[in-house]
Amino acid sequence: MMYLLSHILDRSAEQFSEREAFRCEGKRLTYGELLQQANGLAHTLIDLGVQRGDRVGIYLSKSLESAVAIYGIWKAGAAYVPVDPSAP
């Protein structure tokens, strides 16, 4: 059976929902919070017409929000394309 990184994160959220998943600039996000926010983004993307295999650009610096965005895009079945905020 093939596992995707999003499946591993889902399993971690089920087993360790209160454990810290990410920490950035003094903020933290648990696996449960990460899953909840990523699911919300995935549903929004799907409602907006994003389909499996689509590419979604991310124009964010490294942050908790970028981690949620990547996970949410994966959960929607799409791929993310990072756009460097410092690029012209």
C-alpha cells in the first residue's frame, strides 16, 4: 500500500493530537490543530474547484501558515508550487 506524507500526518494527528507538530517564531501548532486547519483549507479549495492533480501556488514565508497551506493542499489532492516572496 502506498502512503503519502499527508496520510502519515493524519495518523499522527489521530494518535498524538495534543503533541506539538510545528513551532515557528515562538508560536506552536499541535497535530490536532494542524489537522483541523488543513481540513478547513482543503474543503475551501475543493469548494473553489481545485481538483486532484491541480497545482496551487503558495506565496508565504516560512511560517505555521505555510505548513497548514501545504498540508491542506495535499489533502485536497493537489500539489503546491512555492513562490518565493523575495523574488521579483
